[in-house]
Amino acid sequence: MNVRFPRLLALLTLLPLALVPGCDRGSHPAQTGRVAPDFTVSDGTNTVHLASYRGQVVLLNFWATWCPPCVQEMPSLIQLHHNMPSLVVLAVSIDEDPQMYREFVARRHVDLITVNDPDEKAASLYHSDMWPETYIIDRNGIIRRKFIGAQDWTNPEIQKYLKSL
């Protein structure tokens, strides 16, 4: 049997995998280490322009009122906002129903910076499509970390990490 044949077969089998773009779903996505995509979102009540927070550490959270893990996570985001007032917590809702969004924010006393982006313009810049997804952006506007799913933002390890930035 030709020794080259198994190697060639293995190479041809793996070649399609090399042509597929890398998975961007982990906590260290391809965007880590790159400048965070800038955006401006206005919902008629609030306007958020990411670049205006340059020089501060930003926790950028994409969420929705109809998303159970997002709802579960919101109290700890609010608590983090209270525990670390120097941290900018931006919560960008992708709710299509603006009334449902406004009622949720009022009913849950969401007092962090939040804006409704039903067209998902900001989320699409980050290739986010699973909720909640959160990006940690350093003072220079560089994405340092991505969290997928609900987190306990009161966790001392997470807070220590955020304070280290």
C-alpha cells in the first residue's frame, strides 16, 4: 500500500475544515483584542453612542424581555451597576415591542443605561444572536472578553476581573 495515500486522504478530509471560518461563539471570540465596533442607537427616549464611553471600562450586554436567561441576569447586572459605579453598564435590548420593553424597565427598576434596538443594528456589529451576550470593553475601546448566557455579575471573581481592567 502506498504510504502517501492515507496522508493525502487525511489532508483532503481536513481541508474543508480549514476553509470554514472560525467559530465565534466562545468567551474568547475572534473579536477579542480588536477595537469594539462603534454604534449609536436611539429609541426615542434614550440614545447610546459607544464611543462616548472611551476611557471607561464598558460592559455591553445584549438582551431581551422575552428571554428567560436575560430576565434572570438583569438583577445581578443592576447590582453590579450599584457595586461598581465607575463601570459603564450598557444594556441594549433587542425587543421588537417598545411598549413591552418600557414596561419591563419600569417594573424591574432598571436604572442602568439601557436602550431599545429592535432592528438589532448594534448586536449585528458584534455578530451576536444568542441572548444574553455580553462584551467587556477596556478603556481603550478594545474587546477583552465575551460572556455567553446569563452570568452572576455579583460573583467576586467577575468583579475582580472587571476592576483589573
